[in-house]
Amino acid sequence: TATIRRHRLSILQTQLETMNSTEIQGFNGSERCPRDTRIVQLVFPALYVVVFFTGILLNTLALWVFVHIPSSSTFIVYLKNTLVADLMMTLMLPFKILSDSHLGPWQLRAFVCRFSSVVFYETMYVGILLLGLIAFDRFLKIIRPFENSFIKKPVFAKRISVFIWSLLFLISLPNMILSNKEATPSSVRKCASLKGPLGLKWHQIVNNICQFIFWAVFALMLLFYVVIAKKVYNSYRKCKSKEGKNNKKLKGKVFVVVAVFFICFAPFHFARVPYTQSQTNSKTDCRLQNQLFIAKETTLFLAATNICMDPLIYIFLCKKFTERLPCMRGRKTTAPGHENHSSQTDNITLG
């Protein structure tokens, strides 16, 4: 018995010594590439802690505000669903922080692989689709400001939001179920090790679907904002009165949606394509694998900051939201002399 205990202690000591250098292996299992993970263990967890507490503060405040705002427009419905996605994404961060920093037991890493990271990515793509819908909503406000079609009614926004949540849930659920291999201290170092052949195949399919979602929203958002930019520019040229500067500033706020989208999500998807190829191609240079890994982790952090950036959309574009903010109570959001002027710009920038 004493010999067995000493043997187990020896194995545990070896595992602890190798925590700072994990071995990454492609899905085909033909290449071993030592990787220094000190940045992932020390730097990124500290940054995620800042994002977590900032996200909790901002989104809890936003939740309190939105509880008091009726879902009277498609824009409000999309914003409320975005808030729910951000809150869920925020609540997954502590598990990632503890797992990446190795402050929790190895069983926590298994939980991250099987559940919390799946929810994290699910809510990320829910958020991406909702940003696309918000951009589409602003687009319609400009090209058809007075049209009262079905897609401008709250019931449409609620139905398509339910569809998005259901679709992403059905896509993500097999990733949880098919991570069914026995978890051990060594196997949880890489989440793919918990998946069988079917699980790896489904993971690859989901990755392709998510890539398609991003690039489709990316292309549509470019189209929407080319039209929006043209409309804003033409409107500014026609209105060069004393209020012209304020008018330009107000209309410029509509671009906060595309700014959040590109800052948070574009870098991650640009980096993810070569990173995924490096993981499935056994001929990829080990040094390049490590560089792509750091790039992926850096851009993933940018994607996580979306939970702190979305409140900017609420503040800049949703007048009902700013009117109910505690710090804005008692202030007039529109100067008396500018009421008519503001009503003309509301259909572009405010919900």
C-alpha cells in the first residue's frame, strides 16, 4: 500500500511540473508540439477578471433598466435578448478563469470542456446574430422609415429571437453530450481529448456553421452600413444649420453597432481560420502553431469584451434606456427648441 501511495504521489508531482507546458496534438494525433502556456495561465486570467467584474456591473445595471422598459419595438426586443446572452456569457467567465489559471481542480477543467465553454460560444453566436438583427433594424428605419410591415413588429422580433436561441441550443447540445470520454488529469488538458470520433466530427461541423454565421452577418452588416453611411452623409450635406454639428454627432452614433461588431468579433474569426487549420494539419510548423494559439487566445479575449461593449449600444441608440438610467433622471434628453429636429433623427439612431 505504501508503495502504491508513493507511486501515485510521484505521478501527481510529474503532472504538476508539466502544467506550464502542455502538449498539443492535431486531431489526427500525428504531431506533438510542446507549448508554453504561461501567458494563458497568468496574463489572460487577470484580464478576464477585469472583464468579468465590469461586465457584471454594466449588465446588472442594464437588466434593472430593461425590466422597467416594455418590449414595445423590435429594437427593444433585440436589445433585451442581447442582454440575456451577455449575462450568460459573463457567468461562464469564472469557470474559464479558474480553469486557465489552474486554481481549480482538474475536474473543473472537465466541466469547462463539457459545459461552460459550450455555453460561452453558444451565447457568443447568439450575440453575433442579434447584432446583425439590430443592424438590419437600423437599416429598415432608414430605407423604410414609415412602412409598418410585419418585420417591424415586436411579435416578429420575439419569434426570430426564439428561433435563434433554439437553433444555437440544438447545435451546441451534441457538443456537451459527445464529450463523453472518461475525464482524467491528462485528458482534460485539451477538450478535444474528451470527444470520440463522432464528437470530433460534430465539433468540426459546428465550427463550420459558426464560421458561416459570422461571415454571413459580416457581409450583410457591410451592406447595411454602406447604405446607412450614404444616407447619413447626404442628410448632413442637406442640413448645415447651427445644429448641423450636433446632427452629425447624433447620426454618427448609429455606427456604434458596427464598431462593436468589428472590434469584438472580427479579429477572432480572422485568427480562427488559420488556427483551426494548424490543429488539423500535422505538417504545420510547431512555432507557427504556438503563434496562432496566442493569436487565437488574444482575439478570444477581445470577443469576450463584447459583454462590456454592448451597453454602449443601449446608451447611444436607445433613448428609453438612457431616460431610465439613474444618472440621467431629472435631465431633459431633448432641448425644447430641438424637439422637431430630434424627431427626424430618432428613426435613424434611437429606438
